Amino acid sequence: MLGGLCICGLLPRLETPTRLSLVVHRNEDRKPTNTGRLATECLANSEVIVRGERTSPAAAFPRPAGRCLLLLFPDEDAGSLDRRAPASLPVTLIVPDGTWRQAQRVRTRVPGLREVRCVTLPSGPPSSYRLRTERRPGGLATIEAIARAFGILEGPTVQAELERVFRIMVERTLWTRGLVD
């Protein structure tokens, strides 16, 4: 029966000009409820950078030529993400992944991210993540934030596919916990 719960065969492989750089805290990296990694499995043009390793200092964030870097984080100086924001360059969307406290530290603890422009998402529906408790108003699971950002940058089809995978993952996880019929 457990093989029937695996979602690997349901993951789309979405090709997008926008690149996703997921900066995940080492404590969140392999948790089964981590949704950021799920997004990277769906987005062909993505990478995972694990931070917070005690044995090695954080390397400087790569700054590829010819790309617009945007950090999806509601910092004080953040502007709203919109389709026109990147001018004409392809975007690398940097998304911190971890607890709120871990995510707040990304900009100061990963060399090179302090200079990257922060962007936020416009207001939208509340999170449908039922596996963890969200204490912040407007807080989203990482994949929900990525889906909404890619919906702005790449269009509604990419957003819908990421949200579909998220819903399936949540439902199957709840089922394994005996919380869904």
C-alpha cells in the first residue's frame, strides 16, 4: 500500500527560463514535510544550496552574468514581485527554506545575498498547508510561495502544476497519519 502513496510518478518536469535557487537550512533539508525540495524536483532549472553546516562556512552566493537575482523574502526594503521586475534578463529566484527564524537569517548569513533585491508576493488566499502550524499571518509553505512566484514570472500553468503536486503530497501525508479517510 505504501508504494501507492509515493508521488514520484506524479511529479511534472517543468522547463522554465526562471531559475529556482532554494537555500535550505541543514535542519530542514531532509524532513518529510519539507516542500521546497518538492518544488526543485518539479522545476528542471533549479538547484538546492544547503546552508548552516557547522563544518564549513557558507560560500558566497554565485552571481551568474546575464541574470537578474531576486530574493523572495518580505524584508523591509522588499518590493512586490511582478512580471516586469526583471527588465529583460532571465530571473534567478532565490528562496530561503526553513523555519521563519532560519529564513530570516539567510540574507545576512549567506555571503552575497545582502546586495540582492528582495521581493514579496501580492496578497492571496491563505495557505492550504495542514502539516505544520503557521503562526505568521499570510505565511505559506515554501512550495506555495514558489508556485505563486512562478505564476507571476512564468504563468498560471506552472503555478497550477506546483499547487497540484503540493495538494497531493499534503493529502497523502495526512492519510498516512490517519487524519483523512
